Amino acid sequence: MNILHFNSNNVGVTLMCNVKFLKTAYKKIFTFSFLIVLSLTAGSFIPFWVCAADVVEYNYEDPNPMMSADGRYTAHRNSVDNAPNPTFSKIRSREGAQSFRAYINRLDPINNYRMEITGFTPDRNEVNNGEETEDYWYGWSTYIPGPYPPFTLITNFMWETFFQLHARPPQGETWATYIGQSPPLAIQLEPTSDNAGKIVVKIRGMDDPYPQQRVSGNSHVKFNRSVYEYKTDEWIDFVVHTRLSSDSHGFTKIWVNGELVVDYKGMNYYLGHGEGYPLHGLYMGWANTPKDNPEPVIEREIFHDSLRLSRGSWGGSYEAVAPKTSSLSAPTGVRLQF
């Protein structure tokens, strides 16, 4: 967070501004609310100018783990294909007393491949509009338990997605008629041994609403690479800053444990789709895997905590969403969004 210091005598002043952008179809209105706090100090005058962001925070604490910390919003499970209700655990936590435990079992007779939370903030039904589309900030911590099931025995590894930004239906369509597309942003695990692996990021976009059905090949995949090597049994901190766009105005930045590992600019969304939304949990490629498959990986679990969401128009920034127990400071060059 950017803070300006001024030295004088006897009085300290803190000036906090909360900047919000109110958008209409024809204009942008800037509104500023200021909070001034006066405090006396011994022999010095230290005013601070701090721009405070509006942040929606989920720490998954009782009595209602699905409610945001300030009680404004309540998230819900991703109910696709009868996905199970999320579970919460006091076994480990990044902040507070418990975390979101995403657990799936390949032999489950109802749903064997996903457990996710979504709906963290109300839908805005805003159509993606390139340069004018909102930019978003997300921050959270993930814990990957080890060891992985006997790695040397695996012959058909399944992808494991633990965070994604998905697309809403294009203009004129509903969820009932929508032909779903792969997520514009997917962050995945790729184990490389019993106790280590790689973080893989996939970014997709196209100036077509249905590239998977109407465009041959994988030209809609704009970025697909390993960006970070992780070890199991420790918390990993993530921050994502993105503007989803079906033209050149899109960008995606991702920090892992304070290190900028993705700095992508360009197309990263599908033409005409509604506002993107996050899914948080665990989603594996087991949907069509026979129950009698001899693969040794039968169950998987992962823990998430300290999820924070903000927007550029809310004053979002790296420090506003980064896990608060982290000793990592904001990366050099991060600026407040006005």
C-alpha cells in the first residue's frame, strides 16, 4: 500500500480515501469519500494518505463458513453435475481457525471429480466489452497435502484445477442453452514426484463465442505453461490481477509467494460473453473415468483459505487481497488503481 509521509510537530493526521467508480452506459462518475483521523503524537506531525480498497473476504470460519467476513454476501457450492457441498476443516488454516477442504473420491457413486465454491459476489450481468471491462483482483492461500499417491505407478495422470475464472453465457443466451467453454483462466497442479510438483497456468480467449465448436485446433489457447515449482505440506500464496477481454486489451498477472510468474497481455476471454466469475476448490479430469480403472489415485484433497476479491473500481491492489499472515510485501512497482 502506498503511503506518503510528512514530518512536522505535535499532531499526526491519517487521511484515508475510498475511491469508487460509478458507471452508467454513457459516462463514469467518480465519487470520493474521505475519512480523516487526527491523533496526537509526541513531537512529530505525521500525516498519512492511504487509499483503502473495498475487499470481499472469505476466511471460511464458523458459524457460517460460506458468508463473507463482513456478512455482506454468501457464496454457494458449484452445483454442476450434483457436485457435493463444500467441507471445512480445523486441521489446518492460513488465517483464523479453519479452511475450505476440497475433497473428492473417484469411486463416489454421485460425483467423483469436483468440489468448488462460487458466487462470492453478486452477479452484475455485464457484457465483456474489451477496454472498458472491469479489472479484478483475487488473493488466497492453498495447501497441498503430501505425499502424492504412488507417483511411479501412475500411467494416466489427470489434470487438477484448483482455481478458475469461468465465462457466463453470451448475450441472448441462458444457462439452459449455453454450450460451455473451457475456462478463460485455469490454475492447475501437475505433480512431478510424491512431494513436489508444478503450478500450470492456462489462458484461453478468442474473438468468437464458441471457439471449441467452431474453430479448429487449439488456437483459443493463448498461454499454457508451468510457472512455479511447489512442495507439498506448506501454504502457497497466490495473487491474480486480470482484465478479461476478447481483444488486445486483456491482461493477466499472477504472483506466487510474492514472485510475478505470469505477465500476459492480450486476448483472454470469449467474444460477447457475460462477466467472468471465479470457481475455487478442486476439479479433476475424472468425469469419464471408469470406476474399475486400475490407476492408484483414488482420492484427492486440497485446502484453501484467506480468499479476498476486489476490483479496480473498488481501489483493488496487491496488498488489498494478498494473504495477511504472509511476510511478503507488495512487489516493487505495484500501484493503487484509480
